[in-house]
Amino acid sequence: MAKLRVTLSKSLIGKKEDHIATVKALGLRKIGQSVDHEDTPQIRGMIEKIKYMVKVEEI
């Protein structure tokens, strides 16, 4: 199965609470931090919700 590398590229300050919760659920804390996840529909949905704050690449 493919993997995705998700990198936080924008600050969480002033964002909606559910968007902040989604970022934290993905395991991201600091700007520039990256995490790897399996490419599942659940992860894709989370990324879609906060796509304006993250950079995604397939690995």
C-alpha cells in the first residue's frame, strides 16, 4: 500500500477547533514537521479537510 508524507506548512493559530484537532490527530505539532501515514480513505479525508494547511507527497 502507498504511503503519504504529510507536512504542516501553516500555523494553527486562529484556525477552527476541529481543524486543529484534525492536525493533532495526524500527529503534527510544529510547522515543518512531517509524518508518514498509510494511504487510506480515512487519512485522505482528514487531509482534504485541512489541505490549506498541509503539504502532501506520496512516498
